[in-house]
Amino acid sequence: MLKKTMRVTTLAALTSLMVLVSGAWAQGPAPIYGSQLMTQQERNEYQTRLRAAKTAEERERIMAENHGRMEERARQRGVTIPDEPPARAGRPGGSMGPGGGMGSGGGGRNR
């Protein structure tokens, strides 16, 4: 009985993990500050560096370095870029896009 319980528990844990990973995968990578000024190769390398970072502090340092580089690149090119990357749908400050949200005009309340 204990073996069966352990198998069921393990299966449930793995299923939950798969759901979490697939949800993160479906959202895609987070927006990159200054991505409009980067080549595809630069964006890929930046994302690889972020994924390889061992700590949150290391990721913050990588993002801060990128922020400074992109601000300098924008100045050199005579363009302005927003202070923050564009918000992603489904994230705080993001947009659900057309048709997203709680339905047609109810504001989430039943009428």
C-alpha cells in the first residue's frame, strides 16, 4: 500500500511540475529592455546569460548591464526607448489583448 501511495504522490508531483513548466514555456521569454536595438543573436545570447545565472543578484547585474548598454546605444543612434521593456500579456501591467479579460463589459460582476 505504501508503494502505491508513493507512486501516486510522485505521479501527482510530476504532473504538477509539467503543468507549471508548460505554462512558463507557453508564455515565452520575458521582454528584453532595448530589444528593438539588438540583433537576434544578441537577444539569444542575453537570454542564455540570464538562464545561466546562478542567483537572482547575478540576473539583476546582467539586466542592469544590458540596460546601460541599450541606453548608450539609443543615445548613439539618436533614438529614445522607454524606461522599461514592454509589459507582457497576463503579467502585472500587461494587457490581455483583444478579447481577453473577464468577458464583455461586466467588469467581473454578475448583473
